Amino acid sequence: MLVATTPFLRNLFRFRTRSHSHFFRMTTISSSSLASEHSDAHAPLKRVCVRVGTHNGSFHCDEALGCFMIRLTSKFYNAQVVRSRDPQVLEGLDAVLDVGGVYDPSRDRFDHHQKGFEEVFGHGFSTKLSSAGLVYKHYGKEIIAKELRVDEEHPDVQRIFLAVYKSFMEAIDAIDNGINQYDTDQPPKYVNNTHLSSRVGRLNLDWTDPDQSSEKENEAFQRAMVLAGSEFMDSVRFHINSWLPARSIVNETLAARYSVDPSGEILILNKFCPWKLHLFELEAEMKIDPPIKYVLYLDERSKQWRVQAVAVSPDRFESRKPLPSQWRGLRDEELSKECGIPGCVFVHMSGFIGGNQSLDGALDMARLALKM
């Protein structure tokens, strides 16, 4: 279920309480419908409202998401979506996505199929952009700033802008452009048709459907916009409501690391949060050396303190400095006797995590592990 968290989004999603066909009539029209707007086929199109164009026929995630995103902007708020490949129709529209063979942000033309197109997001990302990526590159900050209710120049806007591209948008771009996730000649071990691009693709009309009309096709495209757009907004809101506060906590914890231990290699999270990705990013930004070895936090369910060894990288299981091999697999009194620290609870067989009944005990375990 979509949740509109601001008046801006509540207005956008009012159609969820109405029929899909009503929203379709308001926002998605085919090129054949435009013919009734003028009697002369060569006359300029009559401007009745702001209109955004994309191609008709089979659709993909990128133009569905691109149309959703651009309609969140002030310039194209709730614009009609016109689906056509007719150059004369496209020329008269206010913005055109994924068709037309032109990338020109000054005219809001966002196609990526033309020869010589190599536009990327920048900021260290090298994946070629799709139409959705192009819209996000030029309008993403505005969308995020509106959700945050701050100016586009606010530093949190830039942080979320980059994070949403990394965790959500880049995959849309890569899949649409046929870029493999891994450099390998080996066939995949399994088929994944559960990602967003696949789910949007399945909303296209089935070949067995007896109704292959433009109206039916546009209704399917409208559903694709809803699906892709809702997941995009879920990602934006996650980064605002969860990711950003967690980053602040990890940043504050890093700043206080030398008050925990003179080595600067032990962190104490006074409030647990998802910390791993933030730690790696902030270590790089702050040029922290030596890197953090252990993170301590309270497990809310057991009310015991955890000592977790930091992995060598976000996508690896190996730890920078696992808890000592002599402790691994031991529990309770046996573990406390082995390490000489009261209140020990356990150490995992791999050494990536251990526990103690108190913060002082967990800190003693981390300090001793650093020296072994």
C-alpha cells in the first residue's frame, strides 16, 4: 500500500482511492487521441496542459519510472502522459522520455538509444544511463528536497541523491542497457525474474489477451508507473527516515572513538542502527587509519552487549580482526575462564561476533582481542 507522507505526495496519490481508468483518462493518452485536438494534421498541437511523452508499444521499467518521477517536479506536476512514436506528436510535447533519439536536458529530451550516447551519472558511477537515470540526474534533487522539505542545496539532499542512485537507480539503468552485474563468462546458476524491471515487464499485455487496444496498453503502462514509482518513493523515504539518521549516529560514534579506547579501533553504538555500510563510507571520507576493528552495541532482545568484528569490505564475510581463535565456540563460564573476563556469553565459531552481559565486559573483550 502506498503511503503519502507529505501533502505533495498525497495529492499525487489521490488516484489510489479512485478507479484506475479515471486516472488513465486524466494522465495517459495515445497519439491517436491527439488527432481530435486539431483538424489539420500539420497544424501545431493545441496546448491544453503540460504533457510528457514516451513511446507506445511494449514498455520497460525505465520509461515507466521516468514518467512517474518527472511528474513529481514543479515543472511537470501531474502532467499528461502521451505515448507515441510519431515525431510530429513528440515535437509538440513539453518533455519526451525514452524515444525521439535526442538527449537535450535544456529541452527536457531524455532518450538514450541514439548512436554516440554515453551519458553517465557521474560522482564515481560509470553505468550508462537509461531514460529514468537521465530524469533522476536532472530532477532527482528537486524530488528529494521536496520530500525532505528543505532547499536543494541542503547537504542531506546530496547525500540521499547519491545513496538512492547507488542502491536503487543504477540497477534500473544497467538492466535497461543490458549491462551485466558481474564480469564473467559463466552462465548464471539461477534465473532471477523477481527484480523491479522484470515485474514491470510482466505488466505488458500478454499475447493471449484478446484486447490489444491502445487504451488497454495505456492502462497497463499506468500500472507500471504506479509499481515503479511506489518502489522508488519507498527507497527515497527509507533513506530519509532510516538511512540518514543511522549515518548521523555512526558519524558521531566515529568522532568519539578515541574516548572509548586510545587505539581508536573500537566503537560503541549507544543506539543500535544499521551501521556497516555507513562505517565503510565514512572511514573512506574521513581517511580513518587504522580502520575500526570492533563495534559494540546492545542487543535489545537479550539485553546483552555484542562485540562484532568489522568485515574487510561490505561484500565479504571475512573480518579485519576476528575474535581470538581460543575463544571461538566457547560459552558462558568456560569462555569467561578462557579469556579472564566475567560475564562472557559466547563467541561465534567464525570469530565475527561475541557477547557479554555488560558493556564493560564487552569492551574488555574487544580491548583484549586487539592485543592478541
